[in-house]
Amino acid sequence: MRHLFLLSTFSLLVFASIDAETLYLKNGCNSCHGMYAEGMGASPRLQGVREEILLRRLKNLQEGKTRTAFGSIMISFAKTLDENQTVQMAKYLSTLKTTVNKERYEIEYDTAGDGGS
């Protein structure tokens, strides 16, 4: 019985993470904040920020409160999230890490013909 409980709990956590990732990509968050929420240009890094801070910021945006002019763009995005999605998004972003395959350059990059030797 204990194993079933642990398996169920683990499954819920995995699916919650997948749902938040899908939501992050579906809502186009990655176009400003980066694929791994690492931040781009004027868009802040969200990756690894404490969950309670992200949750507070998302709720402030949902109430129309922002600290920057660029933040006004986020108000409409934040308002599309329901309460459960808001919590999931804060949890997802707080645990997100950049995962880049270290071998990708060897796979994608061919030095033939580029003048390098």
C-alpha cells in the first residue's frame, strides 16, 4: 500500500511538472524569458527564483500590479492562468534548470569547410 501511495504521489508531481512546462511553452513565455526561463534582454530570469517570490509576483500581475513598464505586458499573460496553474507555474520555474546537451556542438557543428583546421 505504501508503494502505491509513493508511486501515485510521484506520478502527480511528474505530470504537474509536464503540465507547467507545456503551459510555459504554449503561452509563449519562452519567447521572452528563454527556453529555460534564463532571461533574455529586458525579460528577467525566472529560473530558480524561490517559489514564494514567483507566486507573489504572478498574483500581483493578476491583480494588475507591476513594478516596471515591461511588466505591463505580463499582466494579460498572468490573468489567463487559473489559481492551480499559477501555483504550478511558480513551482515549475523555481525548480527549472538549463539542460543543454554538452555534446550538441559535436553533433550539430561540422568544421569541414569553415576555414578551421
